[in-house]
Amino acid sequence: MSNTAVSSIVLRNVSKNYNKTNTVIPACNIEIPAGMFTVILGPSGCGKSTLLRMIAGLESTSSGTIEIGGVEVQNKEPKDRGCAMVFQNYALYPHMTVFKNIGYSLKVMRLPKAAIEEKVNKVAASMGLTEYLERQPHQLSGGQRQRVAIGRAIVREPKVLLFDEPLSNLDAQLRNDMRLELSELHKRICATSVFVTHDQVEAMTLADKILILNKGNIEQFATPAEIYHRPASVFVAEFIGSPAMNIVDVSLDAHTVYIHGVPIGSLTTKENIQKAHLGIRPEDIQLSNDEKGICFRIHHREDLGSHSILHGTIQDSVPLRVVTPFGEKIPDIKELKINIPLEKCHFFHEESRKNLNIYAD
């Protein structure tokens, strides 16, 4: 099954206000190329679903234009936008069979019975639902019901597929399985897809690009690799990664970087920076046998079998998380020496908390 009606999505100065004073989405500009799988990621209440619903036409825009396939749609009804939406709660018709649920939109379009049967059977085969076509939703598992909801969305071969946290009602193993199925589905149909989630694992594994929202504002729109290795702000750095990136206040004097007055290395930069936030991933901190290393006091450890997450402090009061190398066993001790390699560090502006894009050689 392939989708020949793939469309780009362009939002220009799109905003959403309630009661003219409560701004949920400040004016934003987004361009999603045709065929891209974009994930909108952010904490609860950041405006993810509102943005998705404005694209779908289920929410009106307060300002700006939305183009789908080069056509402005902000004033069009949802049915006229060429989008199909998959919801968190499946929204299946409980009295209909799987076959009728998948084919309902085709029936509304008054397609011939033979054409409906052909399309439904093709979608059911692609979604692994052929043997369940005569069952009703209450006879299916959560994962099967979600596949029916997705099948109902793609049977019309829409220009755009929209997903509003479709996996959040599934248990952990089913979520893993459905992530793989969604990834394979996207490769097969190549639809332009927009997927809303608060789960960073879903975002990192599914997305071609991730749009990170914070209180309605776009923090970063980039590939998963760029977001992980070059976070645009402290918010992104702390939001992506498990455990989260360590953020430590540092001072700079003649390019030497200090944590609470203790030098940790030199940074070559033309910028005149005196204070900044230093970010480093817990897995990038090195365990050291050198007595010149930084003393790390361990307060708590999480042993995950393959590795451990150590929670502690440096300089008596600076909290830090350290992930041990995979397979390396750390003795049950209260202190150890660590190094913070500057070539693995990020530096963020003291006030704006944006990435200064200064990296050690």
C-alpha cells in the first residue's frame, strides 16, 4: 500500500488564544516536508494537542495560516483538509465489526461495495487484522483496537496522518510493539505524519524530526540526533535523556572553567563569557583513578544490571548524576574520582539558557 497524495504542512504565524488573554500557542512558524514523520514532544499542558488539533481543524486558529499541500486550510472544515486522525481513546464504533469500523468512512463517501471490500481487506492485511474482521471492538486487545483505529485512518489514503498520543493507553510491552508497527507502517505508506506524545522514547525512535514545545513555544525542531547531541536550550537538555543531562553553574576566567572555584579545564573561545550553565550527559562523565580527579560523593545508586546510575555531589553541594560504563561493576563505596571532559560539555547562556554553541576541541 502506498500513498500518492502525500502533502507538506506549513504553519505561518499560527497562534491560539483563549479569551484574548490566555495565550496557549504564541505565533509559530513550522514547515513539515511531504512524507516526513514529525513528533511533537513536550510536557503535559505545553500545547502539543492544541497544535495538532489546529492542523486537523478541530480547533480554530487565532491568527496565521495553515497550508496542507500548498492550499490554505485554516478556514476549511476538518473533512475537507485531507487529514485522518488517530486518537488516544481509539474512538471505535462499539456496535460495528472491525470490517465496518475500517470501512465506515468509505461507506460515507459512497464508494461501491466491491471497492470498499478491496480497500478494507488490503488495509487489514497490512495491519495484521485479517482474522479479526468479523469481531467487535470489545473482543479485541488494546493493541488490536489501536491497529483498527490506525487502519480506519489510512484506508482513505489521506494526505496527512495525525496521531494524538495513540499509545498512551497501552502497557509498556504493547507500546514497544506498536512503535515498531508504526515505524514499519510509515515506511510502507510514506504519509506525512504528525505524532503527539510526552514520551521521549517514542519521539526518539519514531521521528524523522522532533518539535519540542515548552509552554507553547518552539524550543527546537531538529532530528533526534541533533536534539540529543546539540540541545538548543537547558530545557531541551534536561527534557531529553534518561537520566537527564546534568546542568551545573560555572564561571570562566581567561577561558579556564571553574565549578565552585575549582578548575576543570580550559575552553578556547573568542566569546567574553564570565558565567554560564554547563551541561554534560551522565554517561559522558568519566570514572578516574587519578588523584587529581574531582571527588564525587555517592548518596544513592540505582543498579540496573547492565550499568548503574549514581546520584551524588561534587564540591560538597553540587548535585550530579553519573552513569557507569556498561558491564562495569562499581564497589559499594561512598566516594570516587571523576573527570568532566570539556569536549563532551555544552555551555548555555546564564540568563536566556540558550545554547552558546561553544564546544571544546
